[in-house]
Amino acid sequence: MKKLLFLMGASFLLQSGISAQPRVMWRRDKVTQLIFPADIVKFRTGYTSDDAVSQSDGRVLYIQPIDVLPESNLNVITSDGRYYAFDVCYDNAATTVNYIIEPSMAFFQETASAVDIAPEPAVVSVPDTATETPSRIWQQVRNMPDYIRVNNVARLQKLAIILNGVYADAEYVYFRFSLENGSNVPFDVDYIAFSIGAKKSKKTSTQERVQLYPVDADKQIHRVDAKSRCEVIYRFEKFTIGKDKVLLAEVLEAGGDRNIVLPVQEHFIIDARHL
């Protein structure tokens, strides 16, 4: 994420009037990122998970509409007790897609004594060699059969993320994914992130995501070469999700817009194979 340091030239378009909120322009062919002065604790939007992709990673919030959307809103709470509110407007010709958020843009800040929200870690630290998990556990998961065959693939521009299986022991849940690149252009991985979000509901137009951080992985994926395939296993502390929610596995490309999101249904977790 070091490249985010070069985005200091971005600025906001403000509506006129004392009650105006900062306006964020977004487009469906590019990822819009907002960089906050403190870690993001919670965010809510006026669109659903079927309308757009949104993902927070420490101080950075990424949003991207799937199709043309009417004007909406975005509310963000950060770990320093600041509350932000933005108008989100679709413009497929928008030239600004990177925003630096200043503390002065917050419409409210809790006093130091009132802030009781613990900040979440900014970055998931996954070692190159997974020393936190014995090698025999990784090998045991690798030796388990690939059993998930339906609703386990997300594809985009000859790229694919595939969930091969979910496995569990007394303390942890393991997800085994494959990344496939059928194109002639190598895929450089910016990061792979996980969150829990609500399924689309006709009763509400808002969405809230909760970040989910793996304990570790058997390897770090930095690149998927052209016409190649790789596999990675993520280990999480034991968890389940409700029927109205999904686990979102998101792979973002460094220096490109090939970003893939795979919704993992709750029954895959409930029916995890025992190790």
C-alpha cells in the first residue's frame, strides 16, 4: 500500500452552502479510494452489495459501483472518534478517484473521554513463511479433497478466484482458494481481504461490512503469472455467519482495475469438513 503516499494531489468538490457535505465522484470502470487520518471502525452506505463493491483496509476505503447509480450517501466512523458524511455521485467521466480526507471534514468528533471504540488493526500481517501454524496442519489441509463445486467461483476478464473447500478443527476454520489467470497479462496482487456483509434485502437500502482478519496463511500471493494458477490457504479463528449474510473474499489488482469479489455463502462455513 506504499503507493498510496503518492496520492496527495487529490481534492474534494464541495457543494455550496453552509450545510453542504463533501462530494465523492465515482465511476464503474475505476476504484475510488478515500484515505482517512485514522483507522476506519465502521462505514455505512446507501447502496447494497449488489449495487457496488466497498472494502475498508485500515485507513483506506475503496468503493466502486457495479453499474450506473443515483446519488447516494456514505457515512464513516474512524478510531479517533470522528464522524464523516459524504454525498456519492456517479460520473463515468470523473477525473478524481483518489481522495485525501482531512480531520476538518468531520462533522462531529467525540471527546477523548467519550471515545470507546477500539481501533481495528490497519493491516493484516501474513508471514511469508507461516510460522504460526505447524507445517503438518497446512499439509493436512492441502491433502483434503476439493469438494465445493457450485457457487464457488467469481470470474472477471479471464481471472478467477475459486473456493475449493472449507475445513475446520476445534479452534480454527481454513479456507482453500485458487487464483487463476487465463490472460496474457500477469496479475499483481495488491491485497486479498475479507469482510462479512449483508445479503441484498428489499427492506433496507443500507449496507454495513465488518472486516474479518485471518490469523495467517500458508503463503503470500504477490503475483499470478500469465496462463497460470496458484493456491493459498487462509486460517481464521472459528466463526460462523447468519443466513442473511455472506463472507466476501476480495482480490484487488496492484496497478490495475481487475478486482474480483467472491461471496461465500454461510452454509459453506457451517458444513466445513472436519480435520
